[in-house]
Amino acid sequence: MVSGRLMSMNRLSKGDILKVWSLDGCLMTRRQVVALGGSLLRPEESEQRTAWFGQIRQLAVHIEGNARHLGIVVGGGLPAREGIELAKTMVSDSHRLDEVGIAATRLNATIIQQVLLDIGIDVAPIIPTTTEQAAELLDKHHLVIMGGTTPGHTTDAVAVAFARDAGAGHCIIATNVSHVFDKDPREHDDAQSFSSMTFDQLAEITGIDEPLAPGQSAVIDPIAVGWAKKAAITLAVLDGRQIHLLEQALDGEPFEGTLIQ
């Protein structure tokens, strides 16, 4: 494992493992921020959903037990898409449609907040509506859960802004894909994954600084890419359906995913 910094950049085929950063990189000593994709809350099988929430609880216990501080930004997922589609029958303004999506993210954030409060985790008792407010709450609590903030900004972008405002040098994007791919692996069998890449390489795939349409999704939001590059915040993308991967990343251990710097 490379001491203190990050592994070299290369391109991998599906399933290869990335050793992202070492314990010498001091990830464990810093405040940490994670973006959880909204789709992770609603897998198709109810048993998987129950197991996933249980693992989130275990992760929270681990974070608090080690006196660390974690901010979690939750996406809107299916409730956001359904709400936006319903509103589209009467609403055409994209900012108004975004407000519907933001409400869905805060609903999902409240679900996770309450799941953790129910077992006595030190979670902020409110859902912050700005990243500045979230950073202040992270001073007082081991965990802060939030959703979206402003029309035009996805929860990926919010997570990057939260990391910036909280003084975290890394932001983990936990989604429903294992890596950043050069094209959609659901549609292309020959899609190639990246173990690590530069922001410029990522921008060639996702774009940069251009907002997504309401309800649209991408492996990483182009605005988040631009903000992370400007703030020099390292990004990691991993499969959030596998909570052990997220825990490995937060603990500074090797995990499977993509590193962007």
C-alpha cells in the first residue's frame, strides 16, 4: 500500500480491486462526508432493505464508538423521481420541480436519522438545510444527516460542499454502481471501469459545472465534479449496497471502487 497518499491511476475491467488510500493518509482522524444514493434505501427485496438499514446502524455505532464525526447526505431516489413526474403534469419550471426532489431527499434523510436515533446514536436532531448549518452541527454531534439544499444542486454536490465547509479532505459517493465506467455498464457489456482517475478524465465522462435536469441522475453530478476539483477534495465512488465497502473506505482500508483526484 502506498504510504500516506493515493494509489497510481489506471483503468480496470469490471471486478478489479482498488487500494484507495492508506491509514497513513489520516482519513480516520478527519471529519468524513458520504453521499448516499437515494436508491440504496429501497432495494427490490424487503429483506435486503432491512439488512441494509441494520448495517447502517452498525456503521454508525462504529463511527461514534471511535469518536469520529460523519456527515451523510441522502439522495431522493424513487420518491424524488415519482414526485417530479407527478408534478410535471402541471409544473414546467425546473426550479419548482427541483424543490419536489429536495423534499424527497429530506424525507429519506429523516428516515435514516430516525433509524439511528432509535438506537441512541448521537445524531443531530434536525435535518440541516444548508451545508454551513450541517458543518456547525457536526461540531456538536457524531453524525449529521441531511438531504438537498438548493434547486440545481444534486446531493452529490451538497456532499462536496458539506465536505468543504466541514474541513473534510475526502468525500465518498456511495451509489448503486461499483466504479466510474467509461460508459453505462447496464447498456454496454464492454464498459471499462476506472480504479483511479483525474478530475479532467472524469469530466470527459460526466461533464463539469453543468446542472442535471430535475430527476436526472449520473454516477457523479457535473456540478459536484467542478466543486470538488476547485476545493481539492478527493472523491471516491463505491457500491453503497455493500456497506462493508463503505466502512473499509471510512477506516482507511483498501476497498473496491474509483478514486478521483
